[in-house]
Amino acid sequence: MKMQLRDEVLSKVPEVTLSFWIVKIAATTLGETGGDSVTMTLDWGYLAGTFLFLSALVALVAAQIVARKFQPWLYWATIVASTTFGTTMADFADRSLGLGYAGGSMILFVCLVGVLAFWYWSEKTISVETVSTPKVETFYWAAITFSQTLGTALGDWIADSGLGYEGGAILFAAGLAVLAALYVWTDISRVLLFWAAFILTRPLGATFGDFLDKPVGNGGLAFSRPLASALIAILILILLLVLPQRPGRHPRFAQASLPS
């Protein structure tokens, strides 16, 4: 009875630990190189690539919601789909629709804030520890998708502003270091810090992905996009095998557990 009750109150997303962030950054890098592989290397274009990855994202989110418990491989496949869709969607908005990096970033920021505000209005919290019902999962994956897309636009904006890919990666890494310091030495809301870090890891991955596959003359390493994507995918598989992947605990866990 106790074990059954424990399963019912576990979140369907991973516990937020250092290993979570390591895999997250690798997944966002794969999203950048994978998205560019389809839209640029295979020449599908941004619109076709966006529809392709949106279809994969919708299917995986549906599978994630239907799943009865946290499944690491399914969860991270959905994250990769969201970050790949974010890459193609941001590129489509910025370049094909002509919104530009600043305009696209502002629209995506408003969309993300809107989703988080509606989530908070409905549930009185936006903590990822509460992701254990279909309704909350829907809010969660909508917020994840907008944050991934916003991160892509921010990464491209900073890289093209004169800092380049290396400078952009250093800037976003510094931002994450500041958030880590705030987590350790202040009492700032952990929920706020989580979402800020989640947004910043996306452009960090985007700039690192661009650094891998862009021409040497543009500050990159000139790896082919498919090769870079394959190497990062292998890295993610290894990380999932060697790093612990545990479900986060629902806040009601302590009250719901039966005394021994």
C-alpha cells in the first residue's frame, strides 16, 4: 500500500539535479544541430522543418501524458523534440517572417510569460514538482516549448550582435553561474531560478551547436551538421546510461506517505 501511494505522488519529470542540467544542455545542442540539419543541410526549409518537428513533438507529448510514470528515455526524447522544434520555429519567425531576432524574442517572451501566468492562475504554482496530472503536464510542455524557442532566438541574437558563438556561449554560461550563485547563497524563489536557468541553457546549447557546425571563417569548427548531431546524440545516450535519472517528488509526498 505504501509503495503504491509513493508511485502516485512522484512527478513525471526528472528530479532537478546537476545531471539534469548536463543532459539538458546536451539536448539543446542537439536541437540546434538537428534542426539545422533538416532545414539547411537537407534543404527542407524552415516551414517544412517546423511542421516535421512539431508533429514529432505533439506525438511525444501525448505519449508523455499517457505514460503512467516517469520514463527517462521518453522524457528526454520529448525535450529533444521541443528544442529541435524551437530551433526551426525561431528561425522561421526570425528569418522567413522577417520579425528579426529582437522582434521574435519579444513575442516568444510574451508567450512564455502568458503560459506561466495562466498555469499559476490555474494551479497556484508553476513548480515542476507538481507535474503529475495531464492538465499540469500540458502547461509544463507548453512552457518548455516556448522557453526552448525563446532560447534559440536569444542565442542567435547575441551571436549575431558582435559577440560571435564563443562570446555568446561565455555570456550565457556566466548568466547560469550567477543563477547558481543565487541558488546557493540566497533565498530567491527556486521556481523562478529554475525557469530562468531553463531558458538560459537553451541559448547556451544553441551557441555551442552553432560553434560546432559553422564555418571556420565565422568562428565555428566546420563540423558537418549531421555528424555533429550524431556525436551529440551518442553523448546523450551515454549520459542517460551513466547519470542517475529519478522522478521528482510531488510536494504532497511527505503528507501522503503512510507512517512505517
